[in-house]
Amino acid sequence: AALPAILGGSAGLAPLSSLISVQPLDETGGPTPAYSLKVHISLILVALTAIAPIAIAAAGHFAHQPWLTWLAVPAGIATGVALAVWLGARAVTRLETSQVRILRVLADAAR
């Protein structure tokens, strides 16, 4: 149940985080120290995308209701699709509104 939510959440979160926090390479061509922080924050946020289906599965388990436990699967799929669409749309909007600034940051780092 959690896997579709995590896949959908990460599919939308990856491009959005890349556009929110642009991390150019350092002068040696490696990642900057801030890149590690960005990765760790993203890992936490991706794990949080599975809260809804895990909560439903746990509620079904503790209430001894198998139908509620199975309801976590479509909830996970719906959560994954919703997050992929919503976060992906936010990434597109962010790119459309900030493309010049993003390219400027990356161009300045290349010099």
C-alpha cells in the first residue's frame, strides 16, 4: 500500500526539489555541501508520502477489520497518483516562473 504512494510522491518531489533548491556543481565538478542536506530532506519527505496508506492499514490491523486493511492499497495508489500530478504541476509552474533565475544560478556556477 505504501509503495505506490512513495513512488508517486517521489516522482513529483524529485523535479520540484530540483527547482526549489538549485544546486550547481562546485569548482571541481562535485556536489556542494548543501546538496547532501537537500538529499536528506528529500528522503524524509518521500517517506512522509506514505503516511495515509500506512495509517489506514494500521487502523484496519488494530481494529481487526480486513476490509479496512485492504482499503489501504487503493488509498496508496490514489495518494501516489495525486502527489505525482500535484507536485509535478507545481514543478512545471515553478519552472515557468523561475526559469531565467535558475539558468542564471547555473550559468554563474559554471564560470
